[in-house]
Amino acid sequence: MTQTTAAKNAPQRIVSLLPAATDMLVFLGLADRIVGVTYECSMPDGADLPPKVTDTIIPPDASPAEIDEIIRTAMAEGRQLYELDRDLLAGLAPDLIVTQDLCRVCALPSGEVEAAVADLGCTDNIFSYDPMNLTEVLDGIEELGRRAGAGAAALADVDRLRERVAASIELSRVERPRVLLLEWPDPPYGPGHWIPDQIRAAGGQPVLAHPGGRSSAMTWEDVAASEADVLIVAPCGFSEEEAEAQLELVLERPEVAGLPAVRSGRTHAIDADRFIVRPGPSLVDGIGALAELIHKR
């Protein structure tokens, strides 16, 4: 198949059911083909947001502890955290749907999407994006680009992301302080998936982490015993200002008072959606943001 033929056959109506996928499509120069998104997605430069095909049962003003309870109860009862507007999806007539099976807490699982699009008469137009580490994130961006018919220049930009990661690793400082990043503050969760890779590339040594695995709950006693030199609070779905407020609540915990990070004042909050939890191009920017915090004195 020639490049011209491939371009003609490329999907023209893409529905993104994952905020990271929307970011990836924009990065790949395919924003004009996005016809549907999730309630969490955003578009660059004030562009109009396409129709939202999903909603969530989680109230927008819920605290971390309340969100955790809602999630635990819903999962125990077998209820979905996200709702898909099947009629809207059908009306959008997508020729590519980007979804995931990585995390039921993060977005609608692809199995739910497959059941919904069965009524459309075609189930082979689903791209499930499920990276577990930073390499798989970058490979997934490239794979989506090829599947969606991105141009050669956009695919070359993915290689430049890889080069930036490699350069960050090369420049990582010898000190390598022990870094504890709380992916969730109440209860505390240690980071998994690609986040330990980010911390290492930023020059830190991740503690209480699960590289290439899933983030998991731990106790405040675990946090106290971590001997972390740097403490970073990065709650999923919270702005940097909200993360700062969560950091203050964490610092009020008596268990963390003896941490080297707390004693030395090396405690920080970060915009997790922008830099940490969305597995897209912004993770590379996140390495730089983490490096500034990890080595800040």
C-alpha cells in the first residue's frame, strides 16, 4: 500500500475515550479528526471541545478519601465508574475509537466499549492503549500515530521524545536522592506504571514504588519507614493548587514528621494530570518538572 493510499484509508472520525489519547492525537497533528471525547479531556489553545461521550459517578468536589470510598463501593458492587452515551457514540459514526483496559479507575474499560460498538456493526475499529512503563507509552504514541495515519513529521516527533528521555537519563545527577511520590494521598498510594521510570530519568531513586506494575495502597507507617529524602504529592485529577492543599494535609500527619524529606523541607506538590498520570507526550515534560523538584534545595 502506498503512502497516498494509506492516507486516504486513514481514520477521519476518531473518538477518544481517554484524556491521554486526546493529548496524543493533538501531539500527532490529528486534532481536527477528533469528533468525541471524555468529560476530562481538553483541547489546546482554546479550541472547542468535541461532544463528550462519557460521564462519571464521582462528584467533582469530592475529597480524596470520599473518592476512594466511592470507587471501592462501586467496584465491590460491580458498578461502572463511568457512563458511555451509546446513542451519541453511534451518532458520531467513528471509524476509530481509542480506549484502554489499563485502569478501571481512570477511564471506561475497552470491554465496555466493545459491547457498545457491537451495535454499530464493526468492532475492529478499537485501539486499546495500555502501557505499563515509559517505553510502552512512547511506543504506544507511535503505534496510534501509524494506526490513525499520522504523517512522517509527527512520527519523527515521537523519536524526539525518546531522544529527550535518553538525554534526561544521561544528565541524571549522581546524588540520586530517595524519592517518595504519593500518587494518592488518602489513603496513601505508592506509584506504579511509568512513574518510577520518570523518577529515575529525573535523577531520583523511587521508593515504595512498583515499576511496570500497578500503584497500590500502603500505610502511613510504610511512609514513615521509607526514609524518603524527597516527598512529592501528585494526586490524579487534582490541579497543582489542589495538590498543594493535599500536601499540607499530608504534612499534618504525625507519621511523616520524622521523614528526612519533611525535616529538610524537601516536600512538593505537582500537577499530576499535566505531568504524571496521563500516559502521553507530557510525561516527558514531567521528567523535567520532577528533576526541578527532586534537586531543589
